[in-house]
Amino acid sequence: MSPANNIIGLLPAAGEARRLGRLPCSKEIFPVAPAVETPTSRGLKSAVEFALDAFREASIDTAYIILRPGKWDIPNYLEDGTIRGVNTAYLVAPNSIGTPFTIDAAHPFVRDATVTLGFPDIVFGPSDVYGRLLNRLDHTGSDVVLGLFRAREPSKADMVSTDASGNVREIVIKPDSTTLRNTWICAAWRPSFTAFHHEYLGRPAVMQAAQESELFVGDVIQAAIRAGLAVTSEHISDGAYVDIGTPEALAEAVREQWSKPLPQSG
């Protein structure tokens, strides 16, 4: 059971993919997997479609994809979302200085909604993760639930420390070394966190710091914990992911996906 009827998916896609070099399209729609041809699926599956499929499986029928100017190939490809069964609209964040600010461009549209956050350049599974997060949000009454996966490269991830009940104690951003094992790659939250997120980014000191050094979503969540918001987690023990932000990871994602049995139409 979900904590609210008004649930919206958010996918920040305003990055420039500089680590990938020259691509023929935005990385979010780079084809990484085979997909059978059905009324709601094309023959190839792009990275962003993993998140859209997971939204659909959780009965989340509306998603906002937040772009920077120039990434018009994403709406050209996904159109209104019918191809994945999710009503999809597009917002533009023309001068975003980081992912939190990209997400905040959606604030006027989601401030009264339960938000499910995904990253459209992460190939992940299983596809029922958002149902699990929403159930955890409902049953715990927390402000935020993070979907935890075993980290592939802790030094490049937001590493998450939890207590025995799964409550998040601390997020450590890209540690040089750590005994922590899990990172978060998806989340669900209530309007209470949306309000905190918006207010926090509006603080002059935060804005100044973000101009000087990259601010991560994990930094905002850590600030919310310090402010007393309840942040818990759902451990996706059967989960796996690949962030396709580097050429090596993109090649790995394609190899992994194409080595799996071809999906069959129902």
C-alpha cells in the first residue's frame, strides 16, 4: 500500500556526460539491452527505460524528466511515455549547478506529492524496487526511504551507514576507504523532505558552497538527518546496478544485459 495516491517519479537528466566523451545520443537513451517488440516496448531498451519500467510496476503513472537545454533527443525518443506505460512530461533546468538543483526544478510540480527518485543513467534491477520503497515509507512513517544496493565501487558512491532497524545514521560521500558496504541508487520521500530540500538549497551558504564544490543529493539527505527528519532504508538484497557514466561501465552494462536470455512477450 502506498503512502499517498499522488505519487510522481522524478528523473534528473541534466548532466553533460563528460566522462563518456562523444556519444551519438544522450546517455540516458543509449540502448543497452534487448527488448521484445510489444505494443509497449521497442526492440532495444535504453538506460532510462529501466527506471520507467520500475515506476510502472509500482503503479506510478506520472514521471517528470528534468533536462538541460539541448537534450531534446530524450523527449524525441520517449515522447509522452506511452512506449513505457508512464505518462511522461519534461522540465528544463537551464543553469543547474548540480543534481540537487536539477531535482529542485520540479519543486512547484511535486511539492504536495510523494516522490520516487531514480537516476536515468543507472541500469538496475529488480523492477519492483519502488513498490518496496513505498511500502517501507508507508509502514515506517519516515520522511525518506533509500533503496540500498551493494556498492560496486565504494570510492565513487554515497556509502550509507544504518542501524539494526535500517534507519540511516550517516551518508559518506565517495570515501577513500570504508567498511561500509551499501550505497543508495533510488529513493522515495514525502512532501516534508521536498520542502526541506527546497529550503536547504535556498540558503545562501549552501548556494555559495555548491558554487565552489559539487553538492550531492546525499549531502542534502545528510543535512535532513541532522535537522531531525526520519530517513530509513530498504535493503535490495537481490538487486544489482551499473552506473553507465564511464565508457568502461557502459560497455559492462551492455555485455551484462545482452548475456541474459532474450525477454519473451506475454
